[in-house]
Amino acid sequence: MRRIKPARVRQLVFGVYMSGIMSFLMSGVITFLNTGIDAGFLARWATAGLVAWAVAFPLVTFIAPLAGRLTEGTLRLFES
């Protein structure tokens, strides 16, 4: 049986938190700007947040390594 590497688990847990926090905050702001706050605001926000999270989590999981490599490359340019 293969054992999951701690670094991979850390990456997945980070992705859950990062995508969740960003999705719900951004969907809340956008829902507020588009519809304002009324009796249905929380339901609209929750729906938008869940849809955003369903898209964001896989993206964060796969994009984070690329973003890390791009960051390292960019910083190397400034070190020279």
C-alpha cells in the first residue's frame, strides 16, 4: 500500500482552506455588489460560494505548484 506524503497532504489541506476562504469572501462581495443585502442575500451568497469553491479547489490544487515555480523564477530575476 502506498503511503501519502505529508507534503501532498499539506498541499491539499492548504488548497481546501485557501480556496474556501477566497471563494466565500469573493462571492460575498460580488453577491452584495450585484444584488444588495435583502432577505435572500445569505441564500444567494451560500449558493454562489459553493459553486465558486467547487471551481476554485481543483484550480488551487493544480495551479499552486505552477504559481510557486513562477514565483521562484521571478525572484531569481531580481536576485541577479
